[in-house]
Amino acid sequence: MIKKLLIGLLSAATALSVFAGTVNLTWDASTDPAVNHYKVYAVAGTNTVFTANNANATSVINVTNGVVGSVSNLFTGAWSFTARAISTNGLESANAPTIWTNVPPSTILNFRFLSVTP
């Protein structure tokens, strides 16, 4: 009985790990004093083109304190990311160059955007 329960728990843990990938993204802070936060967008796929206003993004996080964003609970597979600087009056910059990676199960990956400009 204990052996069967243990196997069941291990199987459940393996299944849950498919959604446990985390990607940490960093960038240089904008020198524009009007920029007060950033948005990071994620969409499944490699080199995926983000649609107008990033409407196809499946994950959006607001980064209000600093220049590090963590996108978590990503399923295993390829993901593309971009970021935008947001001004105090709500204007958004153009997208930073898109970066992508493959997210293995239960993994934390760290990447850096080359630029996020207003």
C-alpha cells in the first residue's frame, strides 16, 4: 500500500513540474525620468512575433520596483519574451528586441534584454 502511494505521489509531482518553469529577465533602467515601471510579455513559441499591443501575450507582468522581472508557471517548451517601458502618464515604449528560450520542467532561467528604450 505505501509503495503504491509513493509511486502515485512521484507521478503527480512529475506531472506538476511541467508547469513549474520560471524565467528571470533583467534590463538596464531607462534614463528617461518619466519612466516609472516596465511590462514584460511572454508568449509560447520560438521567435514568435508579438501582435499589436502584445495582445497575443499569454503572460504579462508589471515590474514596478527595479529592472528584474520573473515570469513563472510556464509550461515546458519554447517561450518568447519582450518588455516595454511605461511612463507616468501611461505611454508605452516600443517592444524591446524579442528573446526566446526553451523552458525545461522545474527550472529557473536567467536572461538579460539588450535594451528597453522609451
